[in-house]
Amino acid sequence: MKSRVAHVLPIALMLLLAALTLWLQYATQQAGGGDAGAKRHDPDAIVENFTVHRLGEEGSTQYTYSAAKMLHFPDDDSSELIAPRIVHLDDIGGDITATANRGTVTKGGEEAFLYDNVLVVRAATSEREEARAKTEFLHVLSEKHIAETDRPVRITEGHSVLTGVGMLIDRDSHEFRLRSQVRGSYDVPKRK
């Protein structure tokens, strides 16, 4: 009987050691090694109180975006923003500023999505009063110079007020276009 146990004991210990080795390899891969970490959406950088300037071909600033806090995610090269502010500068005046509670910027900054308490302000010019548009969501396409939403919007310019659902903002023409369910009151400006 002693000889059987003596032959079985080394084999049992080898099987136990092999099982522990396999378990250890599996446990370390699940804990953070291997491909599992590459698929997670974890920030690799956190920046507070920053401003980024986008320059045109002549070297002048086309637009800036800033935020109280930014989290950058390497898996899709996107960024999440707290209190974002995007300013499109215009050489002839009428800069357009968009602010929100939070936002997301895609790879390369080509698109921004603004959420919660979105306010778009077109600065006053010599021909027009300041215009303000309030909504809960705004999709900004910086390179195309447009922004749009499919949500309810309230636009004020002086004493004029327009409401509607859906809006397109064209930076080049300084126009705010409502898409549907438009209602409002228009205050005729006084002639000079």
C-alpha cells in the first residue's frame, strides 16, 4: 500500500502545480493584462482649466475651445468636457460663442457635442443686435462652420423671441434657422 501512495503522490502534486499555474495565468490576464485593458474606456489624461486655439492658414485664430475640465480617452481619441466653451471668431465681428454644462469632442476636434443648458450667443454687430439661442443639445461641426440640434430651441434678438424644434446655425452667414413648429414675436427695429 505504501508503494502505491508513493507513486501517486508525485503525480498528484504535479497535477496540482499544473492547475495552479493555469489558474495564475488566467487570473493575471483578467486583472489588467492582455487585450482586456485595450478595450476599456479609461482616461489617460485629465486637464483642468485649459484653452485650445485653432489657427487658420494666415496664422490668425479661427476658433478656441476651453473647459473647466477635460478627460481624454485613448481608445477612441475622444475627450469629455466639463463646462465647455467654444468661440468661433469672425474678422468682421459677430463672433459666435457656445457654452454648455458638459460636452464631448471627437478625434481631431472636428466635431463637438454639447449637452445641458446649451447657450449660443452671436455677438452684436453694427447691423444686428446680439442673438441668443438656448437648447439642451448642440452638434458642432467646426470645419463646416455649422452647428445643429433636433431639440426645442428659444432664440432671442433684442425684444424679438422665436421658439421652435430643430435649428441650424451657419457661422458664415450668421444665421440661426429654425426647422419646425416655429412661433414667435418680432420686434421691428427702430429706423436710424
